[in-house]
Amino acid sequence: MAFTASLTNRIFVASAALTVVSIGVAMLAVNAAVTTQAEKELARGLEESAAFVDEYRTTLFDHFSREARLVADLPKLKAAVDSDDPPTVQPLADDYGRQMGADLVVVTSRAGRVLAQSGSARPAELSATALDGLHEAAAGAAATSFWAYPGGVLQVVSVPIWIDPALPEILGTLSVGSSLDSRVAERFKTLTHSEIAFALGGRILVSTLPRSADETLARLLATTGTQTLALDGDEYVGVTRALVRPSAGAAGPAPMALILRSRTERLRFLRPLHTQLAATAVVAVLVAVLFSYGIALTVARPLGAVTAAMREMSATGDLTRRIPEAQATAWNDEDARLLATTFNAMTASIDRFQREAALRERLSSLGRLSTVIAHEIRNPLMIIKASVRLLKRADAKVEDIRATVADIEEEIARLNRIVSEVLDFSRPISFDLAPADLNAICRSAAQAVDAAEGPFRVTLALGDGLPSLVTDAERLRQALVNVLDNARQAAGGRADAGEAPRVELITAPGPDGRITVAVRDNGAGIAAEALPRVFEPYFTTKRTGSGLGLAITKNIVEGLGGTVHVRSRPGEGTEIQFDFPLESQHIAREAARGVGGPASERARRGAGVPAEDER
């Protein structure tokens, strides 16, 4: 049987699958939302870091531009530069550099000769770019240039030193620079929580990353927007920013800043989060599965109770079984309670119908009984009446009188037999239940039938090792004698056709712990249209039969908790089978419950309880 054949399993699978899918979709949505938000936060932080670096550089550049212009206008510096004496200019350059906090101070004469050079970031020699900036300043215009040196990049502002701006006489130039070196890069890294690299002319000069990453970082200088790259097993997201826009006032190429953040590190929190979400999902699924199974049970348990009651009804024949109605609680399904209530209402209706049907059946039986009794009694009475007339004759001979008296006695015996059969059928049967040997009962019934005159004997086929049967041995023997006698009469017709008559009495274990008794003959059989009526009271195919023998037999068997089955084919014979349970104490319980219907009526008769119309 398939797993989904059960209603409980189908409800459980459907609700559990719906729950699992819902939780799975929710977890995927949460994971996707958290990951997307983390990616957005990473990109936003990267842009903020880049903006901070650019703002810092601009602020620093503006500061040194103002300071350089103010220092260049000091008379003391002008006089020293006009002297064209390096020893005179150098102390001033050192002093002004310290006051401005500049990383580089360079003073040149009107001829372009370096008079003084101060600061921590002194290049070994001035590059062409540096010279271009100095030439622009010597021509009377402030210039911005970027100088590369072993420690990083210098952002230099060069201004002319003149006596009077209105009638400029260029005495020399003053250059003030700020360094973008490893110290500045580390400061940016601390403030922005990002990796920083400075480049100039397509070459990485300063980086907070290992020098082995310079080549990979250099490839990003030609790209725009946010880029992703792998460095030493970690995934980074980087953006490139020009530190100053190229303009007419800037000499040489502009330096570039690379701002990078480790995507692996920034999104590392997602791994434990995903693990926690997965664990939560597993726990939620387990709880949901248990909850779904509980819901399935609350729905299917009442259906199981109804099914069990119907199965018991089928096994016992009692159609008035009731199932307990569950109390109204939060866990009991309203539809299931309605089903149980409806089922009990149906069985109550069946009970009432069976009582009414039993009463109608008894009234109908009473009508048929009256007809049969009238018919059966009339013939013996006519014979007795004719015999009495003969006895009244004065010339009656002794031999005639004796024959007439014998006829009267025979008809009286016939009337007594009719009355006995009617009483046996109509009055309640009282059973005396006790363990008995079924095979011994069968032997006794066969001996009773074989005692009558006949051309053949009953053949016994009794099973070995049958357990004791709780029954009324005498009543069961009477039922078997009735059936065996009918079988002998049916099989006796075979002798006239030259065929050996045969009647078999068989006992064997039956299904579901029951015991089977069968009587089989090779008589003429029963016509198909008459087969359903063979156990009806007063139905007979014999000329002198009353039609009560098999009806009484059925009452006895069913009163003992058994069932009767008949199989017959015209010309081949008939088989009547009894199936008995090993325990018959349920008969008294059925009677004590007072349930209605034909089955319960038989149980009342079996327990000696009078029917409704007999009380």
C-alpha cells in the first residue's frame, strides 16, 4: 500500500510540504535580502571612504596653497632670496617648513637655482614634472605639480616670490608640498577601515597591501566604477579616484588613489548568520512537521474511530454501534465532531428502524403462522372428524375401529409436532453456554440421523486439533440434525437415478479465529429463485413440510453468535455452512445493551431476553 493511501499521511505530507516550502522560501528571501543589504553597505562604505580621501587631500592642498602664498610675501624671505645666498635662505626654509607642517619646502632663485630644500620628503633630484611647475611659478603663475619620490607622492604648490604684485619683479619661487606616503595611507586605513593605495604615472607607489599586490592593483588604474578582484585568497571590492582633475594649472599627470575593502571580511558575518538561519529553519521544520502530524491526527483520529466502528459492525452484524463524541477543545476538529455526531445519529436511526422492522417482521410472521397453522391443522381435523363418524356407526367392525383409532393417534401426533415446531420458532430460545467439543457434537448428530432407516450413512470429515467451542451443545446438535435430515432427504433421490447418495459433515478451522461446520450433499439442489428464501419461516418445497426447520436452525446458529451460508447448484447438490466464533459470551452483552434490529433480536432470544412486544 502506498504511503499516501492513508488520509492521515496525506494531510501530514501536504501540511508538512506546505510548511517546509513556506519556511524555505522565507529563509531564501531573508538570506537574499541580508546579502543584498550587506553588498549595498559595502559599496556605500567604499564610496564614503573614497569621498573622505578626496576631501582630505583637497583640504590639505588648500591649506598649503594659502600658507605658501603668505610665506612667499614675507619680506624676510624676499630679502634672503634676493641675496642669492643658500646659507642665508636654508635656515628660513627649515623654520617656515616646520611652522607650516610641510613635508617639502623648496626655494629657488630667479635663475632657477635651488637655494634651499627642507622637509622629510626630499627627492634625490627634481623631475621634469617638478621643473615644469617651478618654471610656471618663475613665470609669475602659481602651479600645482605632483612629484614622485621613493616614499610616495608629493603634491606640490609652487608660487612666485615677487616684490610688488602690481609691478612684479620675480625674485624666485617657493614650493610647498604634502606627502601621500605610507604614513598617510595607514591613517586613511584606520579612519575609513579600507585598504589604500596611491599611484602616479600608472605605477603603485604606496599601498597598505603587500607589495606583491602592486601588479594586480595597477590593472585597476585604467578602469572606472566599482571592480572586484582576488588578492591572496580574499575577494576585494575596489574603486579608483583621481586625486585632482587635470587643469591648466596642474603640471604632469594626476595621482590616483585606490580604495579597497575586503568583501570576504565584510561579508564574513553572513556565514554564521546563514548557519543560524539554516539551524532555525531546521528547528522550525521539525516543529512544523510535528505540529502537522498532530493536526493530521486530530483530523484523522475521529475518522479512524468511525472506520473502526464500521469494521466492528461488519464483523458482528450489529448496526447500532456508537462512537464516543470528543469534547469541544481547541485541538478537536469541529467537522470531525460533526461527523461523529452524524454517525451516531445514523446508528440511532438504524436502531429505531430495526426495532420497527422487527415488529413488522413478527406481525408478518404471525400472519403467515396463522395461515400455516390453519392449513396444517385442517387436514388432521378432517381425518379425525371422518374417523369419529366411522366410530359412531353401529355396524362398525372391530378391525375398522382399530384402524380408525390408529389414524386418530397418528393425526394427533402430527398436530402435536406442528404445535411443537411453532412454539420452538416463536418463543425465545434459552441457551446454556459452556465449552464443548465440536467434533463430538457432530458425531452425535450424525448418529441420530443414521438411526433412522435409510440406504446410506452420513460421512464424517472432522478436523484434528480443533479448540473447544463455547456454545450450547444440545441446541447446536438440534440444528445439525435438522440440516442433516434435509440433506439425507435431498440426496435420497439420487438412488432412484442409479447414483450413490452422499451426505458429508465437515469441520475445519475458519478465517479470523473462527470454526467452520459444513453439511454437503449431492442431491437435486435448490433452484436459484428459491435459494434466497430457504431460511424464511413457512417456506418449503416439500408437500408435508411446515417450513420451520431451517428457520429454527438459523435462529439457533445466529443466537450462538454464528453465521449461516448456503451454496447450491441445481443438479449438483447443496452445501450449508456454519461459522462460529471461539467465544460466544458477547451474545449476553449484546442482549444486555438492548440494541434493536434482527441481529439484536436474535441475541435477545439467545440470551433469554424477551423482545419488545413480548415484555
